[in-house]
Amino acid sequence: MIRKGCALLLLTLAVFSLAPAAGAEKTITLGIYQEPENLNTYIGVQTVITYVHKPFAEYLIDVNEKGEYVPVLAAEVPTVENGGVSKDGLTITYKLRKGVKWSDGAPFTSADVKFTWEAVLNPKNLVKSKSGYDQIQSVETPDEHTAVVKYKEFYAPYLTRFSPVLPKHILGKLENINDAPYNRMPVGTGPFMVTEWASGNYIAMAKNPHYRNADKVKIDKLFFKIIPSREVGIAQLQAGDIDGVWDLIEAQIPMMENNPALALDLSNSLTSERLILNHSTPVPPNNGNPDFPHPILGDLKVRQAIDCAIDRKAIVDKLLFGKAKPGTTEIAHGWASNPDIKPVAHDPEKAKKLLEAAGWKAGPDGIRQKDGKRLRLKITTTTGNKLREMVQQVMVDQMKQVGIEFYIENVPSSVLFGSWANDADRKKGRYDIMMYTTGPGIDPQQQFEGYFHSKNIPTEANGGSGYNYTRHRDAELDKWLDVAGKSTSMADRVNAYRMAQKRVYEIVPHIYLYQRLTVHGFRSNVKGWKSNGNGIIDAVETWNIADWDIDKK
């Protein structure tokens, strides 16, 4: 009897030792298959940076799940009606939220807003884009809670600037911010703060005690676990080793959608998987200089031939289980899309005729040649991405059918999406074709102008600013993008974007493969997340992480 009582006591103690104590810390671990280059979105270009920075970084204005602009560090969204926007649209007055502190306890003020503008325009700072900020004439700070932004000319997507705001007290005394400690251990105003970055392993965050609504944040600690691939992430999610996994693909939906232990966050996005075609020579010393055209891709007929040789429907049906749509243009849907542009038809015979017209004749092994040069092109994407690797293999076969030789040479995402300061091939123009996903935010101007306006070709003179990585120059395209960015009429903006998309379709700097869904996976005990296909920079699921919770069982 005594033995039975002891056994029962031991069993009871064991059960209680496994159960979480009342008030125990709540932790969420999210898997990311790309390690960020840094956590400064003004310098870094990876989407994963936005995903990781959302818990600590805040914008003046953000976008909710309904696609509505909402105030964050601003107390209200400036409009003509509330006096925040002048009648000519050149002066924007931001009333700032009071009582906001940075995670180190320093007050957030209008000086931080002004400094952000100054930092972006500082020629010593190797920012990825100055779009919109270069249109600002001045930022005045009449008091700590008011920032008056005056534009030289009307800039239509003005609400998307200052995303995020940078801390002057941390960065203001530095000669440049390119290698600032902030880029790895930032200070923010959001619900979480970065506490550790163990390279190759994880990025750790803890609840920000200075956050204005800290008492409402239910999660105590947050880990971004760096994993080798999406596939490893799914396995760890299914096993319960992590609570969520970032940026899954459409082809992985069937293996997860019927598992009651998992939940899928699915939303339409404006992003497209695409090919980026270099129009300039990739060979030093003239690499990246549009005055020296690419010996193969500098010819429009070759670019058109590649476009016609791709069977998008086969890629979507066979590799994505029909869960995506064939790619069309830069703005896949929404108010600024062009409904008249359809996916380029798969037409190998037309591709062959285009290549013949360009002087490329079939060689002994079927690969075309011209002036003793083989029609051979390197295609590069991120390592560890099985879908992209399969798409590459399919395209290698499709190109071979028309006499084009694609060969694959992939690199880690931090290398592919590296900065000018890190001598990245994409920034310096040392590549033939790159493949990855990108797309515009809620207002397409920064993305569209950044990727397609001739003024945004990265050069030594501009410190690598801009992401016209194809190095194309087209006066008509520039004209429409200028109209779209400066017009006060939404109807004129819509028309300008539609004309710009038509021009991109004609000159083929990018080839759109398929439109992406936003797909993220969670354990079903993670609560509070909301699908949001919108974003100022990128649409990421961590946009409302202050509202998340987890039921620990």
C-alpha cells in the first residue's frame, strides 16, 4: 500500500514537472531558411529582413490587412481634411505619437524623423534606394512631436516614406551607417527588441519593456531560427520543434493543409517569381555599365526568344500543383495593374525564328552559335530552394529545345542579395540571369521606379543606390514612371502604371514566371496572426506580432 502511494506521488510530481507553471514565459520560434545580411532595411534588400525587423522596427504609417493606411509612430494619417496635407500636396505634417520610447529608453522625437531623411540622402550611406526621399526639400521640426516634410514636387506615395524611422541618438554621430553595430543589434520602438544574433543559428528577441503597450504583448521571447531549407522547416514544424516557418511555396500546401496540428496563412501577394536579364556586359572592367551591352542579352530578340521558350503552364501545373498563376507583369493585380497584359504564350517555333533573325544559327550539338560564340548563359538563384532548382532544370530543358544553353550556378541568399559594399554580383552587374521573387508594396512606385527607371542603375557614383539591376535605359518607360510618381490624379497614375507595364512587356528586362501566393505555416496553437497580402516594403506575417499568443500544452 505504501509502495502504491509512493508510486502515485512520484507520477504526480512528474506530471507537474512537465506542465508549464502559471505565468511561465511564452516563447515562439519561427524558422527562416535565409539568414539576413543585416537588419537595416535601408541597406539590406532581402525580404527576410522585413520579416525579422517588423517586431522591433516601426513606421510612421503602415498598412493593415484591409489595405488601409494606419498610423503607427504618427498619431494620425495626414490628409487634406485633417490639415496634415497642404492643398498642393507639397507639405506633409506628421503629428507624432507621444510617450514613445526606443528600446534603450531614449525618447522618440521628430529629430529621428529628420535624421532618417538625412541618413538616406547622405552620399556616404550605401542605401538601396533614395526614391521619394530625394524629392524632399526639407524636414522641419517645430517641436518634438511634429515633423513637417516639404517636397520639391508632388510625390504621390508620400505615406510610404519613413519606413522605418531610424534612431538619431544611436546613428547620428557616425560618419556612415554602412557597418554600424545597429545593423545587427538594432534599437527600435516596436514590441520586441533584439537581444542576440548567433550567426548561422538564431536571432533572439525579448519583449521590449519600453514599448508603449508592453502590458498587452503576450509573447515574452521570440526566436528566428536559421534553418537549411523550407523542407527542413516543414519537418521541424510538423515535429513541433518550431512554431512557424516563413515563406513556404505553393507546392508545399498539399502536404500541410489537412494536418490538424498545423495552420496555413495564405494570402494573395503582388510578388512574382521572375528572371532578371542583365542588359550590360558582365565582364570586368566594364561590368554593369549600360554603355557596354551584354553580348547576348543586349539583343531584344534574344530576350523575347527566351520569353517565348518558357512553358509557364507546365511549371505551374507540374511543380506548383496548379496553386499559382502564370506571371504577367510587375503589378499582378490591384488598382494599378494592367488587365490587357496576358502571359506570354509558350511558342518554341517563334523563339527559334527570333534567334535566327538575331543571327544565332544551330551548331552541331543543337546549341546556337554566332561569330564563334556559343549561346550559353548562366542562371543563378538562391541555394537551398528545391522549387527554384526544379524550375531551373525545367528551363534548362526548355531552352535546349530552341538552341539556348542555360547552365546553373547558385549561391546563398546573402550573396545573391548582397549590397554594393559587399561587392555583390547583382549590384555590380556581374551576371547573366538571376531568378528570384520580388514585387511592389501597397503603392508600387518605389518598387517600379527602383527596378525600372534608368536613374536607378547602381553605380560607383551613386554608391550602388537603386535596383535597376538589368541596367536597361528606356526614355518612354522613364516618362511613365515619372508621371506615376508625381501626378495628383489617381486616374492619371493608373494610366501611367498601365503604360509602364506595357513598355516593360515590350522591352523585356524581366521575364515573369508565376505570381506568388504568400504562404506561411504555423502550429495550430499559435494564435492572433492575421493574413495580410499588403505591406509598405514587403507583405510579411510578422506585421501584427504584438497581437500573437501561443497555447503551450
